[in-house]
Amino acid sequence: MVSDRSPYLGVIEGFFGRSWTFKQRHDYAEFLHRSGYQFYIYAPKNDPYLRKSWQQDWPSATSQQLSALVKHYQSLNLDFGLGLSPFEIYTNYDTEAQQTLEKKIERLNALNIDVLCLLFDDMRGDLPDLAKTQIKITQDVVAKTTAKKVIMCPTYYSFDPVLERVFGTMPDNYLQELGAGLPPEVDVFWTGPKVCSDEYPEEHLQQVIKVLRRKPFLWDNYPVNDGAKLSQYLHLKAFENRFSGLANLTKGHAVNPMNQPWLSRIPLYSLPQSYAQGKNYDPRKVLKRSLNLLCDTTLAEQIAQDIDTFQYKGLGELNENEIKQLIHQYQPFDNPTTDEIIAWLNGEYTFDPECLTD
């Protein structure tokens, strides 16, 4: 059971590359509910109707699947969110763009979502009046959406210098302007000191609070593995360095999982436990419990034996014989986690070149 120390906690399917199926998303609801999460956000980067073709509608079949998914999550008292990335709309936010965005929000309202995320991440940012235009877009969305919560992701969502190397120089006072101009009820995503942060020091979060004039909403890029380097690994170990005090310094905590949904459950189980147990949290013990809950005893022992290979050695350092041996070890098991391990070993989870911040 999760204690009062837990923040608004959930999962955001916000990675590049091979996304989950609707069946996998449907089945995740029970896992999230049982594990102590409160929300799920649908925001796969390869859904063109959320990103580069955001102006267009989903095919009818997809709309029906999304509608059913929303109802299923809400039936379990889980909030359902959606991440809209109107690709570089801020480069020319004229009357036509405003009207198109308004119509899109109206169509999203029909899904009866609980959370709407307005995502400006992984887009060009070295533009004049970037903050001013994004504030205007956010205000327009807030005025139109029926979602009970709006979360905005800035183009520069960390102090990590990699963002400026990839997306251009951040305009002067960009984050300060956002903090001053965004509606106070709008939350702001933040990935921490880095795009993929190992920890969230209190001093860092206090600095972010001062700049944004609000507590950040954590976008935690563990255990995600969608980039050129990250896709070489399976991040299966329990969460570490996410101290329970984070709940007092943040508005919420969203976890970006791996491309492998079943394997992601192994580390995801541990985060609510880290909040609930506080100083008594032992990631090794929680990992063992997670493996035993999600796998039979023999498979749990096998993954525990190989976990350092998956987590730290990775595909790049495995030779052909080692890969064949691992495949041979996992083939006898009839379990979706082993199907994903074998597919990963066979190179079926190649990275998406659009993921530029690995």
C-alpha cells in the first residue's frame, strides 16, 4: 500500500521507436492500479496524429481504441492523460494555426481525458519570443480543454547542455519568462539535472522552483531505453536515489518506461515502494520481490543472475556466442518477459534516429 508520502504518480508512454500495442496498454491499467500509480499518459512519439501530423484526426479504429482505453483506466480510478505535441506550431502561431489547434482540442475533449499534456520537447528552440508564444498557446489550450489538469513541457526541460547542442541556443530568460507568464494552475514537466537524471537533489529542485515559480512535475527518464546508446540496454533494476522527500518538492512524478512493456514492469513496481518505505527502502529487496511477483521462481532467478549483463554490459559488449547462449537460456520459458528479452537480443528493438538526446 502506498503511503501519503507518495506524489501524484504515473507512467507516460513518451518514448521514440517501437510503441506499445493497445492490448498491452489495456493490460497495464490493472498493473498500475495494483502497484500504486494514479495515472497513465498516452504520448508515444511515433503517433503522427499527436506530433508531426497533429492537425489530422486518428483513423476511426484508433479513435475507438483510445476511447475504450480511457474508459478502462477510469473504471479503475486511474486518470488517463494524452500528450499533444503540435510540432513547431510556435514558429508561426497565426490565426489559422490558432483555429486548427482549437479544433484539435475540441476533438480531444470528446475522449473525456483527465490530463492534457502540451509538449514542446524535442523541437527547435532558438527562436525569438519563444516563451511568449508558448505561453499564448498554453493559455489558449487551458481556455478550451475540459481536462482537469494541464501539464506543459518546455523545449528546454532541463539544465542539461545537450538540449542546446541539439535544439539550438536557449533564448535568454526563457524559463524565467515561462514561469512568470504561464497560468499558475499549469504544471511544468522537468527531467532533472540531466535529460536522463540519476537523482534529483533537493538543491537542484529548489533552484527549479525559484525559476519556474512553481514546483516541477518530474518527467523521469528511467527506465526508458529508446536512444542510440540506451537501446543497447535493458534497465531492469529498481529505482534508486528517488527519496521520499521528492513528494514535497514536486507536483507529480511521471515515469517514461522502456519500449518493452512487460520488462518495464520489473523496475516500475519499485517506485511507489520507494516513496512508501522512505528511509527503509532497499532497492535490492524490492527488486527481488518484483521479480517474484512478475515471474515464476526459476525465471526470476535467471533474470536476477543476468541483470548486470542487461543493465550495464549491453548488446554492444556481448559477442555472438554470448547472445546465442542467452537466447538458449530464455527460450524454454513461456512468458512475455522472455519474449521481449529474446527480441531485444535479436536486435528487434533498434533505436529511432529521431531520438536526438541519448
